[in-house]
Amino acid sequence: MINNDQLIHKTFVTNIQFKSHTIHNFWKNEGDRTLNIYERIGSLLMLTTTENELYSKVSAWESELADWFNQEIESIQKQKEAFMENAGLEESPEVMTPSSYESSVPVCYPVTWKLLNLIQTLDNEIAELENLWLTGFVTDLGRHENSNRAIGLLRKLVAKISNATSPGKDRSGGRFKSTQLISLIRGGLELYVDDSLILKQNEEIKANASIKNTEKKTDSKSISLDSPSADSKNETEQPSNSKVNAA
């Protein structure tokens, strides 16, 4: 049950009835993190609404993520269809699913509905594979491999979003700040889906930050060396002993 005192944004609560044990179990254990990471997209969209160029960039990135995810689901679907063809089935067998395969999901941004649609599409495919396994048409290994594949897909989605938006993390506290990331996007930061491009850009950001820190330290040392010490000031201000004796 979601407590109003814990809310930061206006929230709509919806219920999801999962059909597969695999996705239900994933959501029970990793749903909160998945939702929190995906909400970064919602926050970016909300804060760039009046900046057409930035809003379009974030929106296009979200669409690319969804396209990638759906392509991966299609691959799982083809595997399921191959199992059905081998079994001589035209449709997946119907089995009873526990009513407890349900979860309440807080919706803080409209983009959350897109995430839920992706998850339910994957859930449907994995549920049918589980049904084929339960009725003896898929081996234990086949079920295990496809369940792991589905979980891996969800974790990859979370990782892609987390890594692509990681420059928005506050270096002191490690918390994500949408405004910080938006400032970087204005400066040319790209939002990638490809892991290699995400990694390359993040490494470049770290390298540039390291260079700036080195330059700051060098400038600080230079200022320290250029400033006269207290002893040198005294030497210039006080007459030497030889002059005093001569007098």
C-alpha cells in the first residue's frame, strides 16, 4: 500500500496482473528499481517540454529504447513459435495462474504506461512458454534459458537508461539530477541506446573531468608559488644586518 506521506509527485496507482511466474518474480524483486530508473525519462520529458529540440531528443531516445526492446521480444516470440510448431500446436495451452500474480504500480509520469506495456508484452510471451513447459512441450532447459533471457532483457533496459543518464548524477552524493543532465544535453551530450556508444561517451566525460581537475590543481599550485612567503616579505621589509652595522 502506497502512503500519501511518502509521495513526492501526484501519483496514479494501477494494478498489473502478471501471467508469467518469471516476470512476476522479477517485478517483485526488481520492480522498484526498474520503475525508478525509467522515471528518469519522464522527468526529462517534463522538464524539457518548452524546449522543442531537447524534448524531441529525449522523446526519440525513448522510442529507440522501445524499438530495441520490442525487437528482442520478437526474438523470444520466434523461439516460442518454433516450440509450438515442433509440438504441432496452433496456440499455447491455457493453464491456471495464481491471482496473487498481481502488483500495484505507482504512475508518476505518463511515460510509465509505455514501460508497463513493454513489460506486459514480454510477460505474455514468457507466460506462453511457461504454459508449453507445464504441458510437456518445452524442456526444463528450454524454460530456464528463456526465463533468464527475459530477465536479462529487462535488466539490460534498466542498465541502458542508467548508464546513458549517469552523467546526471551528483558527484558528491551520487543522486541523479534531471536538471544537471539537461544542462549537459544542451552542451551536446547525446542519449544513446547502443552500449558501446554510451560507454565511449561516459569515458570521454570522465577523461575531460580528470583533465579539468588536473588543470585546477596546477593553477592552484602556481598561485601558491607566485605568492611571496611571510619570510620573504620580512626580508624585503627589514634592513640587513650589514647596513645596520655600517650605520
